Amino acid sequence: MKIRKQTLETYILCAIHTFVFFLFICRKPIFSPDSYGYLKAMPERTPGYVFFVKSFEFIFPNTYAPIVVAAQLVLGLFAVHFFYNRIAWMLSLNYLIKIIVLVLLIAPFFPPLLVANNICSEGLSYPFYLFFLSFGFEFLNTEKKRTFFLFFISYLLLVLTRGQFLITSAIFALVYFFKHRSGSFKRRHFIRFALICIFPLFVIFTDRSYHKLKDGVFKSTPYTYVNISASAFYVSNESDAEFIENEEYRELFRRCHQTLSRKNLLLSSKKRKGYEEYYQHFHNHVPQICNQTVHDISRDYFFKKYLNTNTDLKKASVYSLWQSELFCKNVFFVLIKHNFASWLHLYCSNIVHGFKSIFLLLFVVLIFLISTFKVFLGNHKNYSLLFVMSALTLSNAMIVSLASHSIIRYLFYNYVLILLMLVILFKLFSNAKRH
């Protein structure tokens, strides 16, 4: 795909990127509790960012942090430039929209996110996400082998860095399938469609192999159900214990529930006006519910249990982590089954909070429904893009709301896509009026 050269614009963009680089390279690296999890290669951390940050720590043991920031700035700004050029060419954006798109793309480098300065996975996942979108859109448009390969590599790197994007390849697979519906069983189309569908299996196998080599267990990175179970514990009742068949899990649930009750971290802790207030209470206390109560209590229990028969502290730590995950997985489904209405209200409130407005959420849902219908009827580039963008936005919001609380750190990936959906809609309406 050839991009039209605009010399003055290129110089301006390079000047902006250079300014942003020097503006943030002068800021100190930011260390959070997550940072140390990656630096210590803890089992609950996905391998992508662990390899990245540990490589710099190994080569530059005393000065790795500012070098990591520099690398994240360079990679992030290059990804912004790469995505900006391709989307501007693909949608023929005017200068005003280009400026707004650029501002949204660069915004994550500024407070409060500071993605490049944080020694955290967003420093890699943001540029990988932009590469993933760029190669995904380009592949749907050109279907070149090289682009398909780069699409796969960017997806692999993205999901190994942040698991929340695991299902994103399925969205592109659907568009590709409907684009070639009449010839979907031709060898070339079928192989590509099948490969996109099994992209997640490559990631899962790579992730499990990493943990087999490092931790001695062929299992996916844990913490999924520990996170997901937070909302289920929040809406739970003490009487739910009787529905948990496993006696050990039943006792652990009672310990967790009693501690949450003592800390006033349950939906039933206080009568509130509505689910917006119930959600806000949950939103403000997710770390206390998940990490500092359910996870700490269950890990401590299984850690001590392992040490009763073995004195290997490292193996005890790994064992306790995966056993805590299994406990949360088992209890999650029991609690959801018996508190479904309360949990669903909380989950929906979580999604709405992520969009800041029910009207914006309904707007994205409407775009998704219309574009799905149009893509089903026939191949149209703009409607295919609308489908991909709306599906990515909704799926990310739904996964984040299931796994945690809706904070900007997990949802900022959606903002530029919402703007681009508005741009495409405007173009479609403009073309309709002309005809």
C-alpha cells in the first residue's frame, strides 16, 4: 500500500513526536506494584512485558529504567505515526480530523496514563494494539501475505502482553469470512480464515509453554478468575456457602466473605439508592476486594497447605497461585448462579461507567448492529471498518467490565476508534446525500 507523501506534514509530525519524546524522557520512570511483578517475573504476569523489561534489566542492571522509558517512547511514537498515516490514507481524512486523531493518539503519553513512563505493560500493549489495528485493516483491504504475517505477529505480541485482547482476532475472522462468503471454501480463503480463528490457540500454547519452562506447570497465566470473581464476591451472601460442593472451597469462601463483611466491602454492607451507587462502591474498592482479600486469603491458605508436605518455598508460591485461581473459578460460577440479577445489574453499570454515558454506549451498540447487518448482506469497506471498530470497542468494554472495574487504564484503547466511527458515519451520510 503506497502512502501519499506530504513533505510538510511529515516534518510537522516528526517535530511533534520529537517534542513529545524529549518532554517525557526527562520525567522519572514510574514504578507501581505491577512493575515489580514484571521485574520479578511473577507467575501471574503475562510473558510479553516480562521478557521486554527483564531484557533491559539484564543488559543495563543499574540504568535499565530510563532506557525502558526511552524504548517505550520510541516504539509508542513510531506506532502512533504508523497508525496515523495508514488511517489518514485509508479514510482520506481532512486536516481538522487529522489533528483530532493525532491528539487522541498522543494523549496516552500524557497524564494521567503516562504509558511510556510507567514500567508497566501498557508501555508495550498500546503500540502493539496500534500495529495490530494497522495490519488488520490493511490485510482486510489488500490481503497480502506479508500483511497477514505481520497481522499475526502483532496479535501474538499484543495478547502475550495484555490478555484482554485474546478474542479480537475473531472479529477480523468474521469480516474476512463474509467478504469471501461465495468462495469461503476455496483453499486460500479457507486456510486464512481457519488460521485467524486459531490465532488464540497459538497464544495460549505459547503462554502455557512459557509457564512450563519457568514455573514447571503447563497452564495459562493465572489471575483471570481471581479478577473476575471480585464482582461475584461483592454481590454474594453468606448463605451461598451451602451451594459450594467442595468442602475446602466452602470454608475458604466463608473466610473471604466474613472478611469482606468486616471491611464493609459487600453490596449488602449498606443500603444505597441504586445500582449506580452500588457500582461506585465496588469501583472504588476492587483492589481491596480482589487482591487484598480474596486473593490474599486463598493464596495464604494454599501456600501453608503446600508447606505441610514440602519445604520448597518457590513451588509453594506457584502452587498457591494456581490453586487460588481454581478456587475462584469454582466459586465464581456458584455465586453468579445464585445472585445473577444483582451481578448482572452491577456488570451493566460497569459497562455504562466505562462509556461515561448510556447514550454513547447505545450509539456504539447501534453502529455495531447496523454494520453487522450490512456486512452480512455484502462486502463494503466502510461498513466492514465500522463493524471491526464497534466490535473491538464493545468487546474490550465487556471484557474489562467482567474482569475488573472500568478505569481509563484498561479502556483508553477505545477512544480513537469511537472518533473514527463518527468520521466514517459522516462520510457515509455525505455520500448518501450526493446520490
